[in-house]
Amino acid sequence: MPQQRKRATIRHVAEATGLSPAAVSYALRGVQTSEETQRRVREAAAELGYEADPIARALASGRTGTVGLLCGSLEDLWQQSLAVGMGRALLGHDRYALILDAAGDPSREAILARQLRDQRVDALVVQPLDPSAPDWADLAGTVPIVSIGDSLLGVQGGEVLFDNRKGVTLALEHLTGLGHRRIAVLTPNRPSTPDRPAEVHVGIEAARLGIDVRLVTSPHALDGATEAARNVLGDAHRPTAVFCFADSIAYGVYAAARDLGLSIPDDVSVVGYDSHPMSALVTPGLTTVDWDLDGIVRQAAALAIDQIEGRADRLRFLRAPELCVRTSTAAALT
């Protein structure tokens, strides 16, 4: 009967590399060692078949090696891409993403955030549905938090913030420059989460530009977004342009326009807000606000790791958007 091969330990890797077990541990976690040392240690570990024992590591360090990623709605294609990117980025730091979906429900978001805390994730990364909820401040006292998009009320954690004032201004100035004065804004935010920064800036910019803006709640899911857009575009006094706070919602506008026999951009112009890769492939190509997803992922992952490791050199990044103009927008018909 063949003998079972003994499990390689961190001491075996240390002997193979001539380093101390502590140095090997640091290198495997990508901290306090050079990139060359990390490469050498990982090559030796792979050759020996070394795998970290997650239970032993958690007991020794008080960490689980997991980072909770709480998404507002995974029906949003951009958030799906964010989850994929964060999972890969964290894996590069020897951490695993535990991804949960709040399904667009702020109360569900609060429950899931507490559950992740109770599962002892090393950090929590969230793109919040309700950044003003009082629970965030309580959670921040027990787990490091990184917020993507908006600041969390009462939390001094890591932040990758969106300059929503500039993003909204870019979109609305583009449309008004084309002569649009009657614009519908489709937002995934619910009446229970008012005063989100992006929506506040819509009101401010509408007053400054002297345009008629109507805010309409829409889900991210294609069927729901199509229904919301159909109600807007089927109105006798329909808008000449629709600005969507997610490209996924904009795809629903495309579907509704098709159902109603309307042409984009001849009958209605459409603007999105997150530059999902599909937006360059739809016909016509979707004009959208680009926040640089790859940059967001790098910064959010770095902030999470820094907080886990007790580093806090920088806690805040502000993302500046760019407007990607394609053929879904054109001059308003007079």
C-alpha cells in the first residue's frame, strides 16, 4: 500500500529557500519582503506542493484570509465586473473574496453586512445602497470597511469615491449642448434611500442649466428596466433624452425604444453611467460616463489589504470620470 505523502509545511519552504519561517510567511502574504523574495518563495512552495492551512493560519493570526464583498445588485452588469475584478485582485494578495448580493434592497444590505462581520471576514468592501444607514458606524468599530462610490456615514475607513458632481455635469451638459431640455433620469435608488449624492447633483445641475428633469426609479434587471423605460417613453410628453445611472438600465431603454418603434438617437438620446464593455458593442454605441473599473479595483483592493495589515498611509481616493461619446446621442428634434 503506497504511503501517503506528508504535507509540506512552511518549515520545508524555509529550508528550501534559506529563509526563516517568518520571512517565508511574509513573502507568501506579499508583505514586508521584496518582489524577488516573494517570487522565489512562491516558486519553492509550488515545487514542494505547499498549501497554507487556513485553520492554522486563522488561529495563529486571528484572520480568516477572506474579504467580504457586498454588492448592491449583481443584476447590474458593471457590479458583476467589479466582483470579478475584486476577486482576482484579492487573490493576488492571498485573500479570498466572499461575494454577497444585496439585490437592490437596503434592508437586506444591512443584514448581509452584519453576517459578513459575524463570519469574521478580515475586511468588508461595499458599494453601498444606503450610505447614510446608521449600521455602518457600528460595523466599522469591529471590521475594517472600504466603501466604493459614496462615503459611509460616520465611518473613517477606506474610500474609493466617485466624483458624482462631475459625472452628472458631464452627462447633462452633453445633452443640453445637443439641445435637450426635457430629460428623464433613471436611477436604481429607491425612495427609502433619498439624497444620494448623484441624485442631489441632478437637481442642482437641472436648476443651473434650466432644464426639465424627471427622476424615475428603475431596477438593474433588463425586464424591470425595460418596463420602467417603456412607461417613460410611452408618455405623450415623453423626454427627448434619457440619462441612466447604470449602463444596465440603459440597455432596458434600448429594448423599450425598440418595442415602441422609437429610434435611438433620432427620437430619443440615451446616456449611461459606468462604461460597461457591452456598451461599445450595442447598436448604436452607448454614450456613457467612464469611471475606470480597473483603477477602482486596484485602489479598493489596496485599501482593504492596507487596513488588514494595519497600514493607513492613504484612506481616500477620488475617481474623476470621463465622458465616452458614442452614437446614442444626437441633437434634439425641434
